[in-house]
Amino acid sequence: MTYRIAPSILSADFARLGEEVGAVERAGADLIHFDVMDNHYVPNLTIGPLVCAAIRPHVKIPIDVHLMVKPVDRIVPDFAKAGANIISFHPEASDHVDRTIGLIRELGCKAGLVFNPATPLSYLDHTLEKLDLVLVMSVNPGFGGQQFIASALAKIAEVRRRIDRAEQTAGHPIWLEVDGGIKADNIAEIARAGADTFVAGSAIYGTKDYAATIANMRARLGAVIRAA
Ligand code: DX5
Ligand code: ZN
């Protein structure tokens, strides 16, 4: 099992963002998780394509853009141009989910679909094989530093079962990412439920030694034996 750790820059020092993304890359991060909020789909306002383009030269690892915006399609090409590698969106925010997935992939990015705590997995019924990533939210989107919602674990397990079935026919890997309230203390049980990619904002950027925190998370992941 390949596990990936994706620090969310939502909890970084925005006044020193270039240094902050470089620092987590040096500390062993696999992806940069980039939270885009529009004060419309979610009650907070963050960063857009200009900031994505500005941090791009500071890191070699992929930029994992999490769009919490409505509408979605208008802004997707801007992020592709700004150097995003993965673009994920919420199905409730797009009137044409299949079209949005196609748009992201045509632009050469990996496409992800994001599930809020109360969003049903039925959105995967006609999309899963076209996706590169499924992102399960373990908090309601909008803010960093919230508590992990325990009911996400059963949902992650169900997504894992669906991905294991779909990956063969899809012909490409489908990642299972989880976002919200992840810390060294709960990362192993989230992995046991079936996740392979872990977003952590406050748990990494809220500590002094990013490398030690990421190493601690990896050590906990190293001890995971997944249920069959
Ligand atoms: C929440 C964002 C998350 C957030 C996670 O809406 O999508 O990526 O940064 O923050 P933590 O890890 O602090 O829960
Ligand atoms: Zn996020």
C-alpha cells in the first residue's frame, strides 16, 4: 500500500507561503493540498489560481486543488494553467458532474470528486471509473482545525470496496483521500478503513517541526495492517 500525506496550506502562514510549501516538501510531503473557498459554496474565502501559480515554482510535488466553489467549470482552466495537478470538486456545486470531470481530464489534470459528510455515495454510480481520486470529507468544509467526524470511517470503507471493484475496469489507479481532522493519533484507523491519501492542515502546520510530524504520521501508517 502506498500512503500519501498532503499538508493543507490552509493552516500555513500565508505571509510566507512560498517558504511554507517548500518546507513541507523538504519535510517529506507527497502533495500540496490547496483549499479554494468562495464564501458562497462554503462560508470562508481563501486563495485562487494566482496563488497557485505563485507557489508552483516553489515545489516539485503535485498540487492537489480542492475546489469548494460554485460554479465549478469557469475556474477549472485557470487552475490547470496555474499548474494544478489534481483538481477535485463537490458534486453539489456542478450542474453537470460528468462534464466537469471530462473538462478537468481534458486539461491534463487528475479529476477528483468530493463527498461532504451528508453527501450520498450514489454520485459514484456513474462516475467512479472516470475519476482519479475520491475525496471523503471528515469535517464539513470551510475551516481548518475541526474535529474528525467518526461516521466518515464507515463511508471510507464503503468507498474502498467500490474502488477495489472499479479499478480493474477503469484501467488506472483511483486514490482514496480523506480531509478534515486528521492527526498522528487517528491516521492509522483512517488507513485501516481504506484511505491511502491523508490531508492534514493544522496537525502539520500547527507544529514546529514539520519533518518530525510527517515522520510520526508515516510511522503510524507503517504499522497499519489493512482488513481484507
Ligand atoms: C476544510 C479543508 C481542509 C482543511 C483541513 O474545509 O478542506 O483541507 O484544511 O484542516 P485540518 O487538517 O486542520 O482539519
Ligand atoms: Zn481540503
